[in-house]
Amino acid sequence: MTESMDKPREAAPWHLWLVGAVAVLWNGYGAFGYLLTHLQGEAFLRSAGMTEAQIAFTTGGPAWMTAAWAIGVWAALAGSLLLLLRSKWAFHAFLLSIAGFVGSMIYTHLLSTGGEVMGPSGAAINVMVGVSLILFALYARRMTARGVLR
């Protein structure tokens, strides 16, 4: 028999559903923003209160930056859904999301003037996103170790 069949699956604790729902809402909002940025472009960014310099930065990055952003956003949403599906792959999806996030931060803060253009509010959002991704990944790893995620 396989290992997963030998041990009964631990019942899902109430906080799995809470953390999973928060993760879907938080990362779903990021995915929605990504989608609208690419579907509506400057009109959406302007309606979000961005300055012309911020819009130019957001829409003018290299293709690899857009790919890193996409990987970060969509892997985070996938990790959130996998958490609710009680899949151990949630942890791996969150790790992939962190890699995408780190790639976008390298471009924003080291290879461009994005950090300056986006200002303190952009930096605060980036810190919140980074911390949340790390916490979601650690939570998924802990739930996997406890046998809640398989």
C-alpha cells in the first residue's frame, strides 16, 4: 500500500478553511489586478490612482518581468486553491509564487527605478505581499507535515 493509504488523513482543522479563504481572497485580488492591468491597460491603472510615471513603469517593463509577475500571481492563487483542496502541492505553488515575487522585486528595486517611482505605498504593498506569501508557504508546509495536506 502507499504511504497515504497506510495513514488515515488527519481531519482538517477549522483554521485550514479560514487561512485558505483568506489566501484565495488576498491572492485572488492580486490575480484580478494582474488580469485587469493586461485587459484594460492604462485605463485600469489610471482608475486605480496611479500617476503617469507609475503607469509607464507598470506597462513598460521587460517581458521577463511580466513573466515573473504572472508566475508570482497565478502560482499564489493556485497555492491558495490547492490549500483548500488539501493538496501538499500548495507548498510548492507558494514557493513558485515566492520565486516570481523575488524576480519582480529584483527588477523593481535593483534593475530599474521602480522602487522610487512606486513610492512608499508601493514598498508597503510589496512588503505585505512578500510576508503573506512566506506565511502561506510556511502554513502549507506545516499542514503537510501534520498530514492534513496530501
